[in-house]
Amino acid sequence: MQNSFFRILIISFGTFFIGGTVAAAISVHVFNTYRTAQQAQERSFVALLSTQQAILLAAREDIAILRKDASAQTKRTLDEAARLRRELAAESASRAALATETSKAAAESAAARQQLATLQETVSKSSFDVASIIAAWRPRILFIRCEWQRVGTNTTFLAKSGSGLLSRDKNGPVVYTNSHVVSNSGADPAFCSLRSSVDGTTIAVGAANISRTASLDLAIIRPQSVLGAMTASSLSTASFCSSRAAIGDELVILGYPTIGAAGDITATNGIISGYDGDYYITSAKVEQGNSGGAAILLRQSCYLGLPTFVELGNIEALARILDARKFLQ
């Protein structure tokens, strides 16, 4: 009876022990399964968190780039606005200066016109014996005709005419005229004819005896001999003006225009209106053909200089007089 009890007790204890072991094993298994699930869930959460952090970092970088671009664009806009304001200010200043200059030029022009009118009125009341002065200089004013010929045929294909002043220097008779009278685009003429209006005497001069200074529109013709009425004028040096003429001084232009009475000289009077480098500006009319003649200062009856021109179409206008002191010094 007692052994049976021990067997039952042993069996009960074994059963309890085995049951407890199984239960413990099941609990451990359940715990491990839960723990594994939790670890997987934690890893998933960590991965998700890492992804979110990467997205947030990229977003922050994008925002920084956008801010930088926005700042640069804002700076460019401000710089452009400042540049436009400066340009507008400069344009306004330029317009104001132009308006001032225009007003000043208009006032000066009106004053110059009034001064010119006054001076011309004074000229019209001149007490000079202009007729006597012209008569004294007339024998020295020569008509010049230059011809260009085709080589080998002696056929004239171009002729140009002008005026010249007969005088004398240390080398003998000399005629002063314009370079454009004796030049055709830089080409020398075959010859030039010089004619006196006093008796019609004409002499021919070859290109070898013609020299030019294009920068001054000046030409010098050296005739080897003179004839008739030219002789007396060639024996003495013309009276040249030794000092600068003043604005308002009266003068007369002598020459042979291509339009009108080409057989004799014409005279146009005026005043010294101003200066232009080596040239006087004159109100006296210089017609085509008159250039190269003589500008005579009335108050001293002296040779002032060489009438030249600014070409406007085929008409010589805006008269200039090359100061004789520039080529006779």
C-alpha cells in the first residue's frame, strides 16, 4: 500500500515536472516568436525612419538651393533695376544738356546773324574806292584752262577751268591757283593754258611746270615765259597781306566764273565772317570757276589769299580763303 502511494507520488511528480517543462518550453517559444516579431517590427520602423530622414534631408537641401536661387534672382533683379534707374537718370541729364545746348546754339546763331547783318550794312556804306582796287589787280588775274588727253591720240577727254594770280618770286613768274583746278583725281593735265583778260594773250604750260599741295588745295604754275599784258604784272611781286585780317574786314573776290561773262573777271564783295584753321570764312560769293583767283583785302589793297571751296554737288559754296601767309612764308 505504501509502495503504491510512492509510485503514484512519483508518477504525479513526474507528470507535473514534465508538464511544467513543456509549458516552459511553450512559453519560451511564444516569447521568442514575439521577440522576433518585435525585432522585425523595430527594424522596419528603423528603416522607415531612415527613409524619412533621407527624404527630410533632401527636402532641406532643395529648400536651401531654392533659397539660394531666389536670393541670386532677387539680386539680379535689384541690380537690373538699379542699372535702369542709372540709365534713365543719364538719359534725362543728356536730354537736359541737349536742350540747353540747343537753346544756346539758337541764341548764338541769332546773335551771329544780327552781327553779320550789321557788318554787311557797314560794308554797303564802305568808303573804299573798290573800282580802283579792282582795276589795279585785274591784270594779275588769269583765266586757267587745263586739258587731259588720251595717250598717243592727243584727243582731249576732259577740260577744267579756274582762276589764278600772276606774281613773281625768286625763281621768276609764278601763278597761284587751286590744286583741284589742275588735278583730275590726282592725275596731271597734258597742259594748262593761261589767258589774260587785258589783251587776250594766252600761253601754254606743261605738267612738268605745275606742282600741287593737295592738303592745302594749292597749286603753283611756273610759266617759262610771259607775253603781252602779262609781262608788267610778272615783273613785280604782288602785295601780300602780312597780318591776319579781322572779322568784319571788307574784301573782294576776283576770278573767272564758269557761269556768266567768262571773257573777263567778275568781282564779288563781302567780309571776313570767321576763321577755320588755315582758312578765312567769308560772306563773299565764290562761284564755280572763281576759286583759285584772288581775295583782296580792301583796307590795304593786299592779296589776302586763295579763294577755295567746300563742294556741294556741282556748285562751289561755303566760301573759304586760304590764308596767303600759309604758302608764302
